[in-house]
Amino acid sequence: MSSGIFSYKRKELKQKDVGLIMQQPYFYGDLSLLDNININYLFSKKVNNKTIEKYAKMLQISGILRQKASLCSGGEKARANLLRGLLLEKPIILIDEPTAHLDSDNSHIVASILYEKSKEKIIIVTTHERQFFNFENTVFLTMDEGRLYEN
């Protein structure tokens, strides 16, 4: 099947309803993390700085937002990338390997944030680290030979 309608709570969802957060964070190295985050919003609505600071505090990157991206570690960039994606305010967030560049403590923080967001949004996570996402109402799917299976 190559066509159809995807709906949630009787509302048809479109491609524009999906926010995609890729595993590999891309930042302009000469710009600060904050400037890199704000670049996404040059031609759209202004991002609320209080919201940025709230997520930065939760992700423990408040102190490095003004640091050049080229000076940040992979884990710091990964958390800033998640912050950038959460600001999109889409009803569905598809996130690829959100804990890939993180230590255990930061992985738990990221998983907890995504769990909280899942109470108001559809959160779809691809991961090899299932232990961080073992929350109530979580559905685990495994792909085998191009087919998805619930397990």
C-alpha cells in the first residue's frame, strides 16, 4: 500500500505535523548553540526565550548556550539538537537515537523529558537503548525483514 490517511484522535495528520530530530546534530561551528537554535526561526514565529531556557535547564546545557558549537562535545550538541527539535511544537515528534551520544545520566534525563512530552504529543523514538524508554503506555516495535512487530 502506498497511500492512505494517518489520523490521531479523529484528526487527519499531515506531513507538516511531524517534527523530525535526526541523530546527527548539525550546527554551524562559528555560531553559538543559541544562534544555531534561533536560525530555525528566522522566517517564522519568534521563539520564546523562556521556553529555550526551560529546556536548556532541563537538559543541563544552560551554561553553554552562548558557546560556539565547534567547542561543544557530541553530547552537548545532541542535547542542544533535542532542544531545537522540541521547540518545533509539532503534534508528532520522530526522533532518531536520542541517547546515542549521551552518558547514562543524560540518557535518563532525555528519556524523562520525552516521556513527559508523550503525555501531550505522539513521540516515536528509534533506539538501540530500549532500557531508557521503558515507561507505561510505551509500545515497542521491532523491525524484521521490513515488517514491524509489536513486542
